[in-house]
Amino acid sequence: MNLTTQQGKSSSILGLASYPETDTDGAIVSAAFNSGINYFFFYNRCESFLDGLKPIIAAEREQVLVASGSQQRDILSLRQCIEQLRNNLNIDGVDAFFVEYICPNDDMNQVRMILDELRFWKEKGLIRYIGATTHNRSIALELIQTEACDVLMHRYNMAHRKAEGDVLPCALKAGIPVVAFTCTRWGSLLEAHPNWQHKPPTAADCYRYALHNQAVSLALTAPQSLQELAENLCVLPVPSLAPTEIAHWRSYGDLIYGTGQDSFETKWE
């Protein structure tokens, strides 16, 4: 299944996500849309991002994918969230709504109840796609295998590649599109490594790596400036990587990942 706009156009391969600490989101949203991005993701406080998105929605609603979500595990709070979204953006429904950051500490029975609630929303036309977000591969596999979601948002980058062995092939076989996030590993992939003798990747290189996998429909980017956006947008015309480039960046990702046992990594497993 492909993610499409209400008009039936496929999502752009790069999706714009809000960055909570910048006040230039409005200009970034407008520039992103004018450059071909049609997938916009946000949650929590992001007034500047919404200020940029609202006029686009008002004029071109059927040409954009509006995606949001919540970490709430209370159905009443989720219902309030979807109503606030609809009222704030003056829209009938959201294209994709994600149950955010499902983790091993969650009560999975509660999560299933929430996903059932989202199915009800879908039947009512409040959302078009049921989404789920997780860093955890076992949970991701369960969501895919039980067809609990229409779209999966999952951590995937040069350093975090274990999903290539299970989650991504499973999603591809099931026809569930994957939205890759943390493609730059929160910026750490851009900082180089003392044992790396080459230039570190650019953010665009990181997005190109995530997009080389067939299961990944789009990669999320959250630039903090118009200049960063412009640099990242070069992904759009030339997303594919050559086999030698893939091997090159895998070697780099191995250095960044290390043993995978530091607190940065184990926090999200």
C-alpha cells in the first residue's frame, strides 16, 4: 500500500517534520511545499509549523498529507487530541494518525485497544491511515504481522540497520509502508568518527541511505533553517545509492554504532 494524498498522488519521498525549538518553521513549511514535499508530520506544541501549514491546507487540502500523533495511552485524551487537530486546522480529518513510541514498557492490550479506536476513527472518516511508531523491532514485527497498522514509523539509519534483516522485509511483504525517522541518528551521523578517514555523510546522504530500502516509502527530515532544508531537498531528484555507496555508509554506520551497548542505544531497544 502506498501513502497517497486525497487526490491520489503518492507521498513525496521526503517528509517534513516539525522541529520544536525553531521559530522559523512557518517559512520552512512553505518552502518545503513549494519544493515538492507533500507530507507534513507534527505533534505536541508546534505553533510556528502549523502557522505555515494552515494556508497550504486551506488552499491545497487534497494535495497534502497531514500526519500527526500522540503518546497518550488514554482513549479519552486521544479523542480530545483528534478533535483539537480537526478544529485547529479546520479539516474534516487527518490523513495519518500515529500511536507514538510504542515500547516494551507499554501494556500491549491497552495499545491494541487504542489501535481499535483508531480503526473506528478510520471508519468515521476522521483519519485515512492508522499509524504506529516504535524503535523496538519485536514490537514493529508484531504490528506488521497482526496488520495492526496501515503505516509504520520506525527508526532506521546507517547505524541502526538491524531492521534490514526482519522489520523491513516483513513490512515490504505485508504491503505496509515504512516512514523512516532518526535518519541522521539525531545528528550524530553528521559528526564523523575519529577512525573514519573520509568525509562524514551529509544529511542528504543519510536520507538517501534510508530511502535505498524498498520498504521505506519516505524519510522524515526536520531542518532547523531554510539553508538546511535546501541542502536536504537535493534528495528529491537523486534518491538512489550505488552498491559501492551503500557499502561505504554501512562501514561508517558500524563505527558510529560501536558495540551498541552504550546508554544511547540501549535506551531505545
